[in-house]
Amino acid sequence: MSEPAGKDTPGSAAEHTSRHAAQDASRYAAAGTAEPSAEELCAAAVRALSGTPGLTFRGHRLHDGRTPVPAHAPHLRPSPADGPAALRGVADGLALRLIRSDAALHTRLRPVDPVERLLFETLEQYRAESLVPDRFPGMAHNLRRRHTEWARAFHRSGLTATARGLLLHTTLEVCRSRVLGVPVLAETEDLIEATRAALGARLGPHLAALRRHRADQAAYAPHAREVARTVAAMLSEDEAGGKGRNGPRGREEPRFSLLLEESAQDGEGAAGGFGTAPDGAGGDADYRVFTTAYDRERAAHALVRPALLADFRARLDQRIEEARPHTARLARQLRERLARPGPGDWAGGQEEGLVDGRALARLVVSPGDRRVFRTRRAEHRPAALVTFLLDCSGSMKQHREQLAALLDVWTRAADLAGVRSEVLGFTTAAWHGGRAHRDWLRAGRPACPGRLNERLHLVVRDAEVPYRRARTALAALLKPDLYREGVDGEALEWAAGRAARRPAGRRLLFLVSDGGPMDGATVQVNPPHLLDSHLASVAARIEAEGAVELHGLTVGGDLSPYLSRTSLLDPAAPLARSARLLPAACRP
């Protein structure tokens, strides 16, 4: 029986860190910082077990610095929406792979064919997971629970309704059962019986050898290769015969992709699960713009009729009133996170310090009175600038009311805390390239023209404008036709440049987006990943320079391939709960 989700299992890798959380809670509270998240706890566990200091989780994916660590087995690729229980199983699995598998030996022995490689990688993961230390009984439990959840979701997604999906599911279940000595998924035990028997007839000796040689990677690998080769051949035969083509393939989710995870350094194959930003093509050196003649920077409220803007503001006020966010508490938390010690007012009547000219007359009356000095009080004052950069692409249109309300609450809280804030947006002035695309057609369609659209940058609220004067302009974000396409890299560079030019002790830039950039006209006529690579390059440069702290607020997607620090922003969550995300993200 599996434990309820969210409960740490004794002896798991994650528990070695999370069991100290209760002891440290008072320390975090005293320091005015939030308790560590599940990602931070799991990353600390993997670092401790593997001895690799630079490992962090971002968007539920393990990274070594800025490089994603390949999660070759499909059950180790959770989505950002999965809970802490899934992440604990993933953390334990990745830790075992790092400490139980010889990467160089594995690279030499792995097959070239993509399907064979997927199976071989998964079998090697099973071998690593079978070598759980005896002192970590909870680790085995977490791994079993994670794989069970993944296999059940694979089945319930409809993939086992196809012959190829059923063959793959059966292979993974049978191999895991043999290598780890655990039963197959009870929910599909009857379904896979016939396929299981067919696999046993063709792979019986190799399946037995997998269990026998699980402690010896070199002896295990030939049998794993043979299993992978045989099953890949069976999948090819099935595809050639036209079987399973009527199954519900359209419902396959990205997390069940049957392709290999691409390593940013090794280029091991096609990316599986969630996409990564490819390195190389499209960085700063390769990025170019076909024409800037139609690029604009506009005040957002100037694009909305005054009467319509007033209606939008009333709608926004009603939504915020219904949510009843605790703005004063948010302001207090922001002040605690962003305050820095500095000189305050003068305190008179001191026995040491600087001579206070106003108190010199006291010496005439009382020559022995030494309280004629003054000193400056030390005060903690917020000296920060917070910039919100909103992705106004078409996919964000459905979330515009919730995000506009959230930005309104955050900027109002920042004003109450004495923190300057700015709200910016980015979109395009037209669909499908607009006038820039027409100019390109008239120019004879030159190859690789670069960015091919009318860039539109929006100033929703300037940092120098108080909230009371800017609150009406914030309602412009409700205008539906502002949301078109997005060129994220240029917008991030623009927003960071604005922030860097303003005096502030800390400059924080929050990119609010649902994933990578998308501009149809640019993508169609340029090398792949031009926009993605430019965004990754700009983000890396901003983070390296350090003048602006860059954070990503992900709305249902994944920004971790581009930014080092990301948080998940659930647009369906209550407004008051989502608002608490900002103070937590402002930790030093």
C-alpha cells in the first residue's frame, strides 16, 4: 500500500533533508525568509548523495548550473504541476543514477537507434534503482510509488489502447519487475498477460540475466542492448504492419513522449518531455532583425479608448474586491524582504557622537551635562526597484484578468512598502509579421532574415508614477487585441536596460510568461530555435552581469531552460494565494 502523497517516507533521500525542515522553521521565521520549497529540499538531497555541489531543481527538472541533467527514463520527467511526492521519487531516482551508473561506460555501450536508446536508458535506470542502499528503505518506496503513478497515468491516458503502446508498457513493466523483484502494475496485469507471454518466449534468458548481473554494469549492458534491439524490432514490425493506427494517439501528452532527453552538452537525441533551449544557433552573435522601421514603444493606456478603459478598471476592481487580498500584509512582507540598513533620522541628547549645536546652551546651565551630542539612527528602508515584464502573446490572453488583478495587487503593496515598481509588456503590432513581412516579400525573400515582425513594447506603469495615478492604466491589460505574438529576448533586454538605468539598491525583474517565445513569421523563415536561443543568451548575460536579479513566473509552462530562478504561478489559484508568491521570490 502506498503512502498518502505529501508524506515523507523514512529513509528516503529527500527525507534526509526535509526531516530537518521542522528544526529550521524557527530559524527561517526569525530571519524573515520563507521555508525552503520541495524543489530546494530535493535538490539538497541529490547534492548530498551525489557529491555534486551545483545541482538545483528548476521547473521540476534537475540542472547542473544552467545545464539540464538528462532524465533519460520517462518516469523521471515530471511536469511542473506534479506534487512533492512525485518530485521526491524523481530526486531519489536521479541521485541513484548519478552514484550507481558509470556515465562514460554507459555512453560507450548505448545503441544509436532512438527507440533502442530509450529502452536501454530506461533499463540502466532500473538497474540503478535496484541498488538502493539498505539504510534507505524509504527511497525504494518513493521510487516504486513514482513509477506506479507514471505507469498508471500512461495507461489511463489511452496509450495502452494501441498495439505499440501496449508493447512498450508491457516491456517496461516486465523488465522493472525482473530487475527490481517487484510485481507489475495490478491495474494492467490482465491486460498485458498475452504480450508478457510473447516477450518471455523471445527474451526469457536476457530478462533473467538482467536480474543476475544488476550489480555489474558491464555484464548487464549486453543483455539490456539485446532486449532493446528485440523490442525496437517488434515496434518497427508493428508500425510497418499498420497496427495500432486507430488508437487515441492524439491524446498523447508531452510527458509520455517516446523520445530521448537531449543533453545540452552532449546532444544525445531528441528532447523528451519538456523542451530545452538549444545552445549554439540564435545567440546574441547570430541574432538579427530584418527591419526596425515599425518597432514601437507605447503607453498601454494610450491604446485603449478612455470609456473602455474605465469599464476595464471597474471590472478589475470588482475582481479584486471579491478576492479580498491582504495588501497590507503583502506590503509588510515586501518591506522585510527588500529593506536594507541605512542612515535614519538624528537622535539628540546622546553622550557621544557629533556635537549638537542646539544643545550647547545646556552647558551654560549645567556644565557637567554631557548629553550635548547627536547620532544617526540605523533604519532599514526598502531601496529596491521591482519590474514586472508581462508576456502579451496570444496564449496569455485567457489569463489576462487574473494576471492584471495580480499585478494591481503587487504594485499597490509595493507602493505601501515604499518600493518602486514598474509594469511592462511585450507583444507585436500585427499577426504574421505585418509590414515587416511584406517588406521581406518585396525584397525577394532573402534567406535567414532574422526577426520578422513589428515589435511592440508596452509601458503599463512607469516606476516614477504613483499607484494612485497609474491604477487606471493597469486596466489596459484587459484589452484582448493587445495579445498577439511575442519576441521575449528583445523584451527582456529592454526591461533590464530600463531597470539598470534607475538608481536602486536591488533591481528585480520578473518575467511573467507561459514558456518560450513564438513569432510565426520569424520561425517559418529562419533556422530552428532562433528566438529560443536568443532569449536564453540574453537571460544568461543579464544573470552574469548581476546588475538586475532575474526571476521567472511561469504561467502553466516552463521557463527553467532559460532562467536560473523560476516559480510556478497557477492562474487558476485564488488571487490571495497567488499574491503570496512575490514576497517569497524576493528572498536575497
